[in-house]
Amino acid sequence: MFSLQEFLGKDPRFFDLLEGTAREAHASAKALHKIVSSSGQSADLHLVRQSRATSKRMTEELSELAVKTFVTVLDREDLETLASAIYRIPKPLEKFAERYVLLREIFQSTNTFHQIDLVEDATHIVLLMVKSLRRGIMPELVHRLNSKLQDIEAQADNLEIDLLRDLYRSVKNPAEIVATRDLFDLLEKAIDRCRDTGNHVLHICHKNS
């Protein structure tokens, strides 16, 4: 097993910040789940916004740290690309939360948004993949986790087709149809960004194994 410590240097802040941004992405997904599955108070929306703001701060801090101290073999571009990919995950979740809270009254059922469970699963896998880097390059583990991300993306695609079919058959309100499709797209975008992040971790493993 190859130790990524040799590439990221002895400063643990690189791992701390990468894991921190991934943890915020997962926290954002969990907060969104609460918004849709419960009354969704403004405090829950604040948590989603706060997670993205914290993730942004950590990403900027990591970029500054890389410029100042990153002089090792691992390409700085790989590190910054991974950090940027993680940071992009919460953005569609924040947009979803804002629009859902604003338009909540027009939705007939909260059960429409089953993809949120998959988003929460995907962000958790991203967190596990990012945390694995601290322990060293482990291609088998990363491949296994990345395969789970691919499976989640496929499940989400199939689920969206089924949900859209039900939407067009059962919903008569055009505003609800348009709003629901818009929210479906945001959840799909979040899952796609989790997949992209997993691919970046896998790329780092292949490059340094």
C-alpha cells in the first residue's frame, strides 16, 4: 500500500480540509432530508446554507495552503481539482432547499423526492473515499466505493423516470409539474457531482499507485 503522506507532506491540514468539505457535503444532504421529511423549519434551511458556506471557506483555505506549502510529487492541480469537485456538491442541494421551502404548499406529497435518500448515500460514500486518502492509496477499496457511486447514479436515473411517469399521470397542476421537474434536476446534478468526485479520487489512486 502506497502512503499518500509522501505526496501531501506531513501537514495533516490537507487531509483535514478535504475531509471537512466532504463532511459538509454529507451534512448538507442530511439537512435537506430533514427539510423534506419533516416540517422543514427555517433552521434546517440555515443548516444547508451553512454547510455550503463552511465548505467554501475550507476549499479556499486548502487552495491557499497548497500554494504556500505544497511542493511534493503529487500534482497540485489534482488536489485542487478534488477539493473543487467536493465543494460543488452542496450547491444544487442548497438551491433545492431554498426552492422547496418557497414552494412547499404546491406539492401534493413529500414522497415525490425519493432521490434524496440516494443523495445522502452518495455523499456518505464520497466522504468515505476522501477519508481513505489519509490512510494511503488503496485501489481496491476506492474501486469498490466508486462502483457503489456508479450504482447509485444508475438507481437515481431509473427512479427519476418512474417518478416522472407518476408525476405526469397523477398531477394536474402545471406549476407543480414544472417545480417538481426542476427539483428532480437539482438532485440529479448533486448525484452527478458525487460521481465526478469519486472519479477524481480514483484518478489520484491510479496516478500514484
